[in-house]
Amino acid sequence: MSILTVAPTENIAGSAPHRTWSGRGFAWSAVIIGSRLPEIICREFGFNAEVWLSPLSQTIILVGLAMVAAKFCPIKNLAGFILAIAALTFSWRVLVPWIEALSAFRSASQYLGWGGRFFLLRAIRTTGALLMIVTLIGSGIGRRELFLRLGNWHAPVQPEPFLWFRRPIPWTRFAVTLLLIFGVLLPVYLYLTLHPQIEGLHRVLLVLPWAVATSALNAANEEFQFRSVLLARLRHIVPPGEAFLLTAALFGIGHYFGQPSGWGGVFMAGIAGWIWAKSMIETRGFACAFASHFVQDMVIFCFLAMSATDLSSAWS
């Protein structure tokens, strides 16, 4: 359905009375607690992050926050949004490391080549999608609310104060423009941070099928977990613009330890996350965000194939 006939604010934000400051406070608190920002701060100041705030304790705090929100701020989807972040935190930072440490997992990895091991490392992160699906039980949220359809790629991009255009342009044109921009910025940043070996270019050709499979899996997995579920839950809590920022902050901060990494990676991933969230709301679909994410993941995979980056810390 065209965004011109159904305003995006009606689809995610709900009616104005539901947008309370307490609801926003709970939402932002959940993003800050569930992100890796506490860990980054601890490292920057030389503290042991595991002692001060472990991923398991973050998960417990988030569950407690969801219970408090359900009791004192009964806004529809608010407790579910916090629980979704708790599921995300637990799966990526508690469950996945535990699986990676299993002797059975390590033994199975030995029989795979570089590309196969990389794919396996991304595949186990789908546990986050499974846990987040569990949090949707009884919520009434379905495929439509999760944007699990192609969407209208010809829908107009709604103008923003900081974008270069003042009249709406179609997402087809905007997406291509962004791919060209990131097609320059991302490779330059990866080259400076990963220091790839040009003579390793042949490895890209050898693992190309794995590159396609891994990029497709990772893009679909992250779009579902970091955008589809969270945007669906943010309905009735915040307006669309703030929903873009909430999901972008969570996604961007997570890349401090991933690829692209560091503060530059946080900035680039945060912008990409904001754009992909905006595309989901305005096209009312998953495809535009997935396609753009897939292309960028292909670039990252190719640079990792040419570098000596440890696979266990390759992507956030």
C-alpha cells in the first residue's frame, strides 16, 4: 500500500495519547542497557566489563525493566519491546558464545573450510530470531506488522531536514544512490581497518558461494531481529522518526566490536540502520532493507576473505 494513502505514523506510532514520556524513557533505557554501550564505557575507562555488567546481568535487568513497565506504564507493546531486546542480548552475547565454546561445535567446524566456518558462525546467530519469535506469542503481531513482504519500492522517501532533497523521491532511486555512496565509503574504511592482502583476492573467488549464502543469511537475520520485530513493537510507543533512532542506536553501537568496527563503524552502521528502518516503514516491506544490507555484507565478506581477521569476531 502506498505511504501516501496510509501515513506511516498511523502504522507504528499509534494515537498521540499513547506516546508518553514514561514510555519513551523505558524504551531508551532498554536500548542503552541492552546495547554494548556499558561494555564500551567500561573498556574506555579501564574497568572489567564482565565484573561490572555481564551480558547475563543485562538480560536479567531488562526482564525486570519489562515487568516494571508492564505494571506502571501499561502502554501496548512496551513490555514486549523490552523483552525483545532482552532476547536479543541473551542470544547474541550469552547463548551464541556458549554454543561456540562447545566441543561439538568446534569439532564440526574443523571439517569446514574458511567460508563454511564463517557461514556456521552466522547461522548460530539465528537463535536470536527464534527467541524473539517466542516473545511475539500472544502479541497479535503478524507478518504485516513485521513488514515481512516485498513492500512498495516505488513509495516516496519522506523528506528529512538533513537530506539533500526537499521533494519525495522513490525508494528505488534513493536506494541506488545510497549503495553508490556506501560503495565508496565502506571499502575505503574496511581497507584502512582490516589491511587486506591484495594477493588474497583469489580467496574471494574460492569462497564466493559461501559469500552469497552468508550475506543473505546475515542480512535477513539482522533485519528481522534489529528492525522487523523492534519496529513492530515500537508501535504506540514512539513516532516513526524516534523509532528509526532507537533501532539505529542499538544496531550501530553493536558494531563497535564488529565490522565495520570502532567508532567509525558505529557511525556508519548507525546511519545504515536508520536508513533501513526508514525504508521498512515507508515501503511497508522488508525487501529494500534486505537488498541493501545484502550488498554491503558481500563487500564486508570479501574484505574479510582477503584479510587475517579472526572469524570469531568478524561481524557484530
